[in-house]
Amino acid sequence: MHYCEEENLYLVTQCDSNSHHTVWGSTNYNDRGVTLLEILNSSNLEILNQGNDSTYCSARRLELNDIILGSFALLENLKGWEVSSEPSLLDRRHFLFTLEGTLQVCLIMNPRCTNWDLF
């Protein structure tokens, strides 16, 4: 996040944080949600989710606790947001959206941060 701010780059990231907060449509809130909201309030990031479709679906509950975070400047370029109804073979649903305009894209995945024991 700080790198993107320093380099004047846009940032979009999926956040599977298990953070619940009514601000982004969860049915309740927890300590993680309160902490994440405090971080977002002091950053250049916005919650890009639109609507209140559940992103976590299990046999016991539906919840909106997966969020897409992005640079504030991307809000005007975000179009066609939806949570997919297609099966994902997981308990998470896919996000679909379009970013309009001319944006340079750089996908970064850091396998060193993966907990391979849990994977």
C-alpha cells in the first residue's frame, strides 16, 4: 500500500481477512473488522464492493466478509460490479468487475508469504 502511494500507482487487492463489519455489509462485526476499518480510515484505500451479495457461502451461513480494496481514484473507473453466482468449488464466490480507462496493470503474487503448511 505504501509503495503504491509513494510511486503514485493504483492498487486493487482482494482481502480475505475474516473481518466482519456492517460498513461493508457483514451481519455483525468483530475485532478484526474494527481494526481493518481503522486502517482504511487512515489510508488511501476504499472498499470497492458494491451491493450486499454474500461472498462467503457455507451450509450454515451466508456472509459478506471478503472485500476488494482499491485506491480511492479507482472509484470513478469501476463499472459492472457483481458477485458471481457461478460455482467456485470453494466456500467463496468470485467477484466480477470492470475498470474502465487506461490503466497500467501489474499483477504481483509473493509465494514467500504463503503458509505452505496450511495450503
